[in-house]
Amino acid sequence: MNKHTAALPYNLRRSSRAKNTRIVVTADKIEVVAPLKVSERRIQAFVHAQKDWIEAALKRVVGRIQTAAPRLAPSEYRDGVHIPYQSHRLPLKITTTKAKTVRIELLNDEIFWVKLPTGIADEQHSPLIQQALTRWMKNQAKQHVQELVDLHAPRFALFPRSIRIKTQKSRWGSCGPKNDINMNWLLLLAPPAVLEYVVVHELCHIKHKNHSPAFWQLVAEHLPDFKQHRLWLKQYGASVMQGL
Ligand SMILES: [Zn+2]
């Protein structure tokens, strides 16, 4: 349910457990939690009286998100912008071609070379390049993840039943009950050692379906300095999650 004061739309939630009316501000909403008996008029008056506090709290949460997670990708994909890849920023070079589809090539690990079919409308360039880059990255992720699995799985016989590359906005990887591993291709924007850590993490879930000390011990057997990679994800993961 949405109630409105002059400036601040908020959701009202009635709670039998609430003793007082309180306001919870998150990045996407203002929620007012009120005991069952309090009248809506009193709630509105309460929210109105707290207006300055609410606005300050909103600024704080929104500001925190913006400053904590700058976008790595360019706002538009055109000649000369930089593309995040394995924690580097590589320049994008665009040429035209007679081929029918957009082709991406990574030249000497230094330049993303885009071959764009002639005759495509200008405003289509950026979205088409973004799509092609995403396809290219997913494909790369598949190869890199497979190589890392081949490297680490034999040591303690941690063989997944399947490996899938996914686009996920909230997790880096997962290991299902039947040992099917999902990996987020966005990890290709992070340092290679971080991708390796997540692969190892999911492989270790084949043996331990939890985060017990024994699980972390097994991770450390593969990667003694895994903690720094986990820390990297905590610090910069939100930016990587914003994707291309
Ligand atoms: Zn885990």
C-alpha cells in the first residue's frame, strides 16, 4: 500500500509486534512500520514531522551506493573508450567490415578490436557493441572456468557434474546439491586470481556443502592466499556486478 505526504511516498506496514511507529529508509523505498492500533492520520503526522530526518537518511543511503560502486563500463561504446577486462581497462577500437555481424577480437591482450558491419545506423552502434562484447566475455569465461576446473578438480577429486556460465546480479557462483556449478561471467572483469578463487570456492562445495572451518581449510589447500581474493570481492565486487 502506498500513502503519500506532500513530498515523500512511503509504504505502510502494519505489525502486531511493533510497539512504536518507526521509519526504515533503504535505497529503493521508505517504509513505515506501525502498530495495528495507530490511526493513519497519526502516522501521516509522524512521517511529516520526521521529514528532514527521512531526507537526510535517503541522501546517506543513495550516496553510499553511488560512491561505493562506480561503474567500470563506459556509458557508451564508441571508438577510444575503455573496457574493463581482468581488472585492466583496455581501449576499444572500431573499424567497419563487410561481414554481417559484429565481431570482437582481443589484440595482444591490449586492445578490443570491434569490426562493425557497414550500414548500421549510428544509434545502433553502442548497443550492438555492448551485446557483442557480452557474448565474447561469456565465451571467454567458459574457457577460463573450464581451464581452472581442469587445474584444480583432480587434486582432491572435486569434479562438478556440469558447469554453466550465467549472468547474475547478486552472486558470483554456486554449487547445487548434485554438484552442478554456476559461474558468473562478470568475474572476467575482476583479476584472474579472483576468478580462480571463486572457481575453487565452488569446487570445494562439492565436498562441503557449507562454510565450515573444514570447507575453508580445503579452499586454503588450493589457494593459500584466498583471503585477499575474497577481500577484493568485498571491496570491489559491487562495481563488477554493475557489468558492461
Ligand atoms: Zn560458498
